[in-house]
Amino acid sequence: MTRSVAPVPRWAIYSTFFFSLVGLAISIYLTNAHFNGTQDLFCSDSGFVNCAKVTTSAQSYFLGIPVAVLGLCGYSVLCVINSPWAWHLKNYWVHVARFVIVIGSMCFVLWLLSAELLIIKNICLYCTGVHVITFILFVIMAIVCPTQLGWGTSRSE
């Protein structure tokens, strides 16, 4: 049995691609700042908003990998999988993977946000930008993916 996918609204296709590109751009910037030093960050380095403190903290690594690099890799994948071409693919599992990746990304964002607020006690505006974009992608996917994938609808045999 081959599973089919329902079409999604054009606004969802183009907005997810746009937000994925913006997330990729911010991730490139943060990765560059990670490897070239915090002097490349155009952000406050004192007070509650302190990009340098956040991006150089112990929590800026996950399993020994810089979080900025994980964001770069994640948004590279999202740019491909959220491209208009990928949205039009007939392979059911590509669309499931898109939804699962965004759910996983949102869980990671919640962990990072809690680390910023509870452990580091500072936030980074660029990181917050990535968090907001991930949340927007999550909301869009939560609206369109279940219908696209045929979840929650009865299938007559």
C-alpha cells in the first residue's frame, strides 16, 4: 500500500522555505562568530542580553559539538526539506521526516532556552531569533502536516 500526501497551501510552502533560509543565515552568522570570536557579534556584552556570555558558555556545546554548528546543519537540512521542490515530492516519508525534524528542533530549542534562562541567566538576541524562527516553523507544520499526512482522518478501505 502506497501512502499519498495531500497538497498543502502555498503560503505554508513559501513561508517555511523563507523562514528556513532566515534561520540558516542566522546560524551561519553564529557559526562564524563561534569560530572567529565574539568580537564579530553585534550584540550587548553586558546585562541580561549578553550574546558573548551565551555563545561562549559550557551550554554552547552539545555532546562536544558547538550548538552553532548544530544549528547550521539543522537549518541546512530544513532549507532542503522545506524547499518548494521537496514539498511537492510524492514520497510520504519525506513529509513525515520534515515534521519529525521540526518537532525535534523545537524540543532542542526548549532545552537551549531553559539553559539560557536558568543556567547562564542571560539571553542572546541571535539565538532568540533562531528560537523564534524554529517556533514559527513548528506552528506552521503543526497546522499543515497532520492534514497533509492524513493523520486524524478515517480512511475507508
